Amino acid sequence: MSIIRPSSRTLAAIPVLLLVATVLSGCISEAPPPPTNLRAIGTGGTIYQGWDYAGATAQPLNGSIEIDVDDPSNSGLVTVRGVWAGENFTITLSEFNHTADDFHDGGVAMHFPEHGASGNGNTLVPEMFLLLATWGPATFELGDEAFKDPYTGLENWSAHLMVTDTGIRDEADGGKVKSASSGIYSPDAPADAIIGTDNEVHLIIESTAPAGDIPEHNETVTGTAGGPMSETTMFPVPVQTRDANIRIEIDFGADPQEVGPYNAVLRDPEGKVIARQTMAGTQAMTKSATIEATSEVIGNHTLEVSGPGAPGEFTADITVTHPPRPFYWLHWEEVTIGAGGR
Ligand SMILES: [Cu+2]
């Protein structure tokens, strides 16, 4: 039985054939796989508050966003520098670790559809194809200080970045997010969104507190203060966020026996006096006062009512209003996408 050997000439041709095959396969195959990291820069920028589809809250940022993020390692850096309300600010994202859903892909995901009817994420914005998305914490400096979340008192914020080639805001028309049927986008009709073909960068910076505003707290309390026993009445005033507004109306009425003076003092949970009022008057006068304060400390504050004079009965109407849950939507229309490599 003879062994058929390839001739030396045939052997020599094999590398050439392989090379030709490689070149041909390169010609007929799909485009190369998308990059696994992304660099981008946005300049100018606008800040919106809340899900502002109509663009009613638009404020110029006069700033830039620099993005350099890697998908496989869920790492990188996103920096925003600009001017907001007359002050310089810096927002920094350097951790990408939110993994609640599979599509979050460890905190950095690339080249996928999100929002609208995509099945990924909510319908609070129209469906976009995302070149890059990140989820994780952010820090926010305003002026020279950390801009703490007024809802939590913490320096950490929650950040979601989206770089898209299917823009949803019309900056030429007041920054509107538009819908074909009703003009302005509605999360109830995500399929009606008008989608562009431009690059946009969206950065959502919001409180780490659960969604939803905190309702106003109203309470009327009664007590007695003053007299021979120097009676002092104390009430807790619940404050659930930094920057909550506290308003207390205290009224001793016009009882001729209740001359006063009476003192009302409001202390924060650390015991620091943040407001003080004295109530006094002639016998027939109503002795009342309004205390108004904003506190930076979360927790039970204390209203203390006392007086060295005759005992008196009072009512105090306590109202605590909390600011809206902070939610900022930063947007860039002038976007340069980098080469995608490092
Ligand atoms: Cu998103």
C-alpha cells in the first residue's frame, strides 16, 4: 500500500492558501465586534430636575463630562465639571457595582437597548440603544464642599449613565422628550416616543433613598408651662431629612392669668438650639409665637416650652415639610465618542 505524500510544492502552497482564506473571511464576515470600553466627552450640557420631559426646569451646566469606562472589568472613571446655580461643581463616578438585573452586567453594560419597550429597565425614558450604561454610586462636590444628599445626609449619591446613538431630547426645541401622539413623552405610551439618530449622554444623579417624596408631618400638641413648679413641656419633632423645614405655631391664648413670659426652644437631635422664641404680653393679649427653622440633622428634634411666670396652657401646631427627593437629569448633546480603546 502506497503512502501518498503531498509534494513539497503542495506543502509550500498551504500557508498561501491559509492567508488567502483568512483575507477572504475578513472580507465577507460581519463588522468587527464592538469595543469593550468607551471614551467619550460631552461639552456644554443642561441640567433638568426630575423626569422633566417638557424641559421646563432646564438650566445650562457650562460644563463637560469625561467618560473612560471598561465593560469586562466594570471599572473606569466618569467626571463631570461645570457651573450650576453660580457655583462650580464636580461629580465623580469611579465605582460601577449595581447588579439588580442581569442587563446591568456587573455595573457596566455596552451595546444593548434599554428603557421604553426594550424589556430592560423602566419606561420612564423612551427606548434607546446604549453604547454604554453604568450604574453605581457618585460623589458630588459643590463649591469646595461635599454636596450631601439632603434626604440621607450622606455624601453618596446614586448614578446611572447612558451614552446613546439614538437621542431622545430635542435641544433645538427646548430640550423636549417628544411623543408622536401627545407632543411630550409619556411613560404610559413608550412606543410613541420620537427617537433621533444623534449621540447623547444622559446622567441621572439621585438620592440613594427609596423613590417617593416624604409626606408633610402635621401634629397639634398641648401642654402646660411655667408656674411655681416651673413646668416644662417637651415634644418630639420628627425630621426625616436634612434641610427639612420646621414650622411651629405656639399659642397661649389670651387668658388673663397667663402673663408669661414663656420660652419656646427647638433643639436638634444633638441638643443644639436651632430656634428660640419668647412670648409675653399684657394680661388680655394673646401670647403666641411662630418658630421656623431648617435643620441639617436627621432625627427627633425637641420642642421645649417653659416660663418663669404664671402657669399657662398652650397648643403648638407642628408642621415639618421635607424637600422633594433630589433627582437630577444631566444631559449633553455635544458628544464626541472616542476610539473605544485605551
Ligand atoms: Cu437607563
